[in-house]
Amino acid sequence: MPIVAVNQALRIGRRLGLLTFSPSLTTDRLCYHSHMFQREGFLYRRVLWVEIMMPFIAMDLLMAAAPYYSLAISAAGIDCFVYPVLARLLSLEGGHAVLDCVVAAHRREMTSGQRRFSNGCTAMEETGQLRWLCQRLLAEQKPELLLDRNLRLLLGLAGRACV
């Protein structure tokens, strides 16, 4: 992705005051998260979460999530659970968006997901643990947020929105 595209993404993210944002992806490769594919005719789209592959993250949110990074060596689950849940728990404003006017290509081959990291978990296992942890955080700190439709979707309490 050329520097001009990075600068364009930064300008849009700042102008919209986004917490996380990412370029959209070309459709020439397999991707697990179809909401990340570029959609013609859009400048950007608000989404529930942005995939961790190449995100821009507001410093407040990045630092708030620091205690959770060691729980997900693969980073799986940080993007779709930790960032959106912490943003709501901490009342951080801005939301998340995919930038359709800035496009990147996913060139790395998708893995089988069977790799075990140094914590003994696969990416899917890490994701499941973070989902459970985020459900627990909400229940303990702000149980009223468990009624929020978007958080219910994210956490698999009302359908599937991640993995």
C-alpha cells in the first residue's frame, strides 16, 4: 500500500474520529471476514469491528487493551472482542470503520488454524477465551451493556459476528 494511501486513511480516520479503522481488502483472495472486502460506491462503512491484519487504532484504546495482548499471541479475538468491548466499557467514542476508498491486497496465504502458539492455544482457542473474558467483563462491570444488540452480535449471544 503506497504512502499516499496510508496518509489518506489517516486523514479520514482523524476526520471521523474513529477508534479503529482499516483499508478494505481486494476480493481476489480468501478472507474469513467478508465485511472487510471493498464495496464499490462507498468512501467508508461503519462496522462492529476491524480485522487486526492492518488496523489503525486510537492510542487510548490500544493502551487500554495492553493487558489482553499476552492472552492472544495470534492476536485473534483482540480485534473482534477486546477492542469493541473495551471501547464500550470505557465509553470511548468514535466507533470502527472499513475504508473502501483505500484498498489493500491480502497476499499471505491463509493458515489452517492448527498452529499452537507458545501459550499452548490455537488462534481459535485464544478467540474463544477472549470471547468468554469479554462476556465476563461486561457482566461484572456494566451488565446493562449485555442487552446492547451490537455487543450481543459480537459476543455470539445473538448470532455470529466473528470467527
